[in-house]
Amino acid sequence: MESAKKFADRREKILYKFGSVQLGFEDFGQAAGVRLSPENRWVRKASLVPWEAIEGRYAALFPSGEGNVAKPLRLALGALLIQTEREISDEETAIQIMETPCLQWFCGMAQYEEKMPFDPSLMVYFRRRLTPEILGEINEMIIRASKKANGGNKKGKRGRPRKGGKNDDDDNSGTLILDATCAPCNIKYPQDTELLNDAREKLEGLIDHLHDPSDGEKPRTYRRKARKAYLKTARKRKKTKSEIRKAIGAQLRYIKRDLGIIKRYLADGKTLTKKQAALLETLKKIYEQQLFMHSTRTHSVPERIVSIHQPHLRPIVRGKVRTPVEFGPKLDISVADGFVRVEKISFEAYNESENLQTAIERYKKRTGRYPQRVLTDKIYRNRDNLAWCRERGIRLSGPALGRPKKDATRDKTLEYKDLCDRVEVERAFSLAKRKFGLGLLRTTRPETTLAAVAASILALNLAKLFYPFLSVLKSTLFPPRFHYA
């Protein structure tokens, strides 16, 4: 058991400023008979986040003026981190905060209350306000606060002269690790025949909306024949290329007829809602892309749409054995001193080697120096990046380009050490995808999807800061997913 003095000292460290009242840790929930342990992981995590600095910087995002009173920033950010770590829905997030005192403390509530802290629909509002750029800055604030609490970076203090008397301020120091991955979204695997069939059914729904019985007989869309033609191919376990091509051509002709009918309706003065108009533009683009691929006998097109409800998603070619192609945002991350940062995120496929120089310049802006070595994949090692790093005294890991020279000598020990150290970024990807929701994004809007990715990296860093306190709670924080006999 902890002594009374130690408990009092710890209580003084865990104070929450609620307006002009200093709320002590012991006072939380006394009215409801709730007692929180200072060893609780959410209580510990709350002490690792500089809430006052974050609220001072971003309180304007949640203004309190006329109308409904906005929710506090700490409640919004805390709810987003809870949802990310527990991988739960918006409704379940609000329910768990209502039922759990430690989560209410983490979200900054004054005392334990058995009522919903907010309407679950506000989670969308939280994700839209807390953009990836804002979450990235909050991530930096947490990292800086952690380094300040630990006495700064103990490795290589700047301004200390070396043995020869020369100051080493301009020397490179540190290691930067870079890699890219894809965060898959929760959509069914797209197939051209199924995508066109869904597009045709959506167009038929728009025709039903635009048609007025007073206008006379509804134009024929042959929807029963179109459905029967689709099922004839879709129900086959094995389909030949000619059968798939024939089914795609048939659906394209039905869609062309439906688009012509809708065009005539709109020309006659009929109107669509804003949401329906956006859907129609998406369906038109799908038709144009599929018609182009069908007529040119190709399987790729720029900005290819793979989901009607999420037209911003693009196929990202990974080249992996299990998942050669994934559908979701592509992101570059960097790892330095054990902390993870998002360097770039985009729904469009891009060459990650283009971001190496930008990531290194950001590292210099943070630390004042270039890194001594950069550990990357082979794709980053092009001639431009190698020359750029050589000019700045940065060692880019990996073998030289081209055929090995006849008398060249390789430092296999150094190469093996670089390879082992680069595993840290793979470990970060694995942990973020298994534990913090990066393995399957369930958001649908483009801005909320990007915010979910940034929140995953923020929750990952917060868990890394929590590792020193993990001795007893390790099995609780990272439970095994499967048990084998």
C-alpha cells in the first residue's frame, strides 16, 4: 500500500483546472461515492497531456456564444482518443464515457454524472473540427511536454565542445526512420459489374424521384431485365473474361439510357436536392471511367472511383502477398526518438520518395540539426535523394545503386544494424493497425477519415509515453487477440 504522503504528493500533481476552481483528484465524484485510483491508466494518461496549453491554443475551435453551448475542447479530444484506442462506434463512445468514471476524468468533467456527456452525432463534429493539421500540432505539443518533463533529450546536448575544443552545433545527430503504408477503409472489395449495377439502381431511384404521375407514363428503364442480366453473371463462381466484359457492356447501356432520361427531366425544369445532385455527378463520372476502360480494354484510369458512397477513395497498389491492392488513404510517417509523426497523407497514390527531403527539413526545424542517418526503404534511394543527402552529410541507409563494384567492400555489420533499427517503423505500423484503428477506418467523409488517421498516430504516441507506467497494466492495455493451445 502507498503511504499517505506519497498519495498526497501524487494528488497534488494531478490537478485539473475547472474554470476558477481547482478540482483535486480526491474530490472527483465524491457526491456519487466514486473513488478513482491514481494508478488508473486513464488517470495516468490525463497527466501526460498538456491540456491547458492545448486549450489555450485551440479553444477558439469550440466557441461559446449564442445558441447551444459548445462542448469543451478537452471533452472533444478526449472522446476522440478513447474511441481510437478502444475501436468503438460513436454511440458506444458516448455510452462508455457515461458509464466509466475514469473516462469522465480523462475528458475533463468536473464530477461523475450518470448521463450522456454529449449526443453521439457530435463525434462527427469533433472529427471535422480537429483536422489532421491540428491533431499533428497537438501531437507535437505532447511530445515537447514529455521531453520537457524528462529533462529534454539527453542524447547529444547542443553547445557542448568536443575534446578538440570545436563546437559541434553544426554536426548531424540522431536517426530518422521513414516509411509509407495504406490505411484501408471499411468498404467491400470493388468489382466493376457490382459497381455498375449499384450505379444503375441509384439512377433508377433518381428517376423515381423526378417522375410525377401527372406527367404521364414513366419512361421504361428495363430494370428487371438489367437486374436479371447482372445476377446471371454475379451468381457464377467462376466467370470468364468474356462473360465479365459482356456483363459490363450490358450495364453500361442500361446506365446510358437512365442518364438520358434524367437529362430530359432536368431540361424540363425538374430539380434534385443538393445531395442527389452530388450523387448524380459521381454516377456520371463512374459511367465515363467504366466506358473508357471498356472501350480501350484497359483496367486503369486516373482518379478511379471504387465506391459510390466514398468517391474520394482510390486503389493503392501495395504489392503485398495478402493485399496487393488496398483502398484508403496513403500516409508517410517518420519515427525519431521513439515518437511517430505523420509526414504526408493523401487519398491519391504518390511516390513516397518525393517526401524524403521535406521530412528531413522538418526534422532539422525541430532539432536544429540534420539527422546523422536516415533509415528507409529502397524506393527512397533514388539519385536525387542520394545526392541531396550526401551534400548535407546524411547517410541514407542501403546499398549503392547499380551493380556492385569489383573492389567494393560492404560493411555488413552496419547494414545489419540499420536493418534492425528500421524495424521500429514497422512496429509502429503494426501497433497502430492492431490497436489504434488504423487497420480499418470506419469513417466515410474525407475530412473525418483523415482526422481518424491523425488520431491513431496521436493515440499511439500517448501509449508510448504510458509505457514506463505499464508494469502491472501491460496485459490490460495490450491484451492478446487470440489464444492457441
